[in-house]
Amino acid sequence: MVSEHLLRLLLAALIGAVIGAEREFRDKAAGLRTIILICIGSCLFTIFGAELSRETTDPTRITAAIVSGVGFLGAGVIFRRGRHSTGITTAAVIWCSAALGMGIGGGLYALTLAAAAGVLVVLWMLPPVERYIDATQETKTYDLRCAIDAISIEALHQTFEDAGLKVIDCSHGKRDGLVISEFEVVGKHDRHTALIHELIEAAWVEQVDA
């Protein structure tokens, strides 16, 4: 029985190492050591739960606690930057790694290895697809500050239309003699890039953030 448990811990460490190496390669917050420890820890807790449940407790209580604990770890790698959040994929990897460790700890080798292969396919093969989609339909937020008499609101909207971009939301206000406009715009990546350069060089733009 001890050798079986050691085998499970070793397999959990190997799965964590493969997934963690991918995260480390991409320089993410949760890298090699973190993912290995999550897999080993969740595997160990699952083994403990199965062993202790024979005498004192319900094993599902320990597995439920693993899920809750991993939730806190995942929340720690998610950051909010303006209207966008980063780290969500890494948080999902942490969540999946804990599940894989629990599967190995429970002796579900075939299912867990298949799931680990699926996780690696998602992490390695889907980013190019994601980049392609982003290149064709990228959403950006433009914060523009212009002199009040420099350009009209209608002309601002026309600027985005002329660039081949679609405005899906906007707001306008005044402060310190400037018109402050915020546009949420969708369109191709190269058209966003061209418009940003155009706005930077435009004489009527006091400041642009995108």
C-alpha cells in the first residue's frame, strides 16, 4: 500500500512538472514549482482523505476543502488592469492541476492522464487560434483628450469609421478645457495599430491612451 501511494505521488509530481514547465516557459505567475506542489498536495490530501475515512471522517470533506483552498490560490494570480483582467488562464491551470492531483490520489490513472493530455493540448495548441481570433476581432478602449474646439463628437466617430473600426460604446465629458472621450472599439489588430499611430500624430489630440 505504501508503494502504491508513493507511485501516485510520483505520478502527480510528473504531471505537475509537465504542466508547470509550460507555465514556466510562458513566464506565468504560477510556474514549475507551484504547479508541482499543487499536484502533489492535492494528491496527498486525497490519499489522506481515503485513509482517514476508514476510521473517522468522510473523504468528501477533505476533497471539498481542496477545491476551496485552490480557489484562494487561483484568485491570487488574477489581476485587474483597467477594463481587462490577466491571469485567468493561470488560475484555471491551478484549478485543473488540483483536480489532476486528486484524480491520481484516487487511483483514477487513465482518466487523469487523458485529462492532463487535454490540458496540455489547450495550453500548447490553442494560443495560435486565440491570437488569430484576436487579430481579426480585437476590442480596445481609447481614452482621448482633445481641445474643446479642436474637433466635434461626430468627427471623432467618423475617425473610427474611416479606420475601418466599429464603435460599440462611448462616453464624453469636459474637464480643464478639454473634451474627454472614451471609446470601446472592435476591429482588426492592424487597423487598431494604424489608428493609434494616426491619433498620436494628429494635432487635435492632446493625449491618447489605448
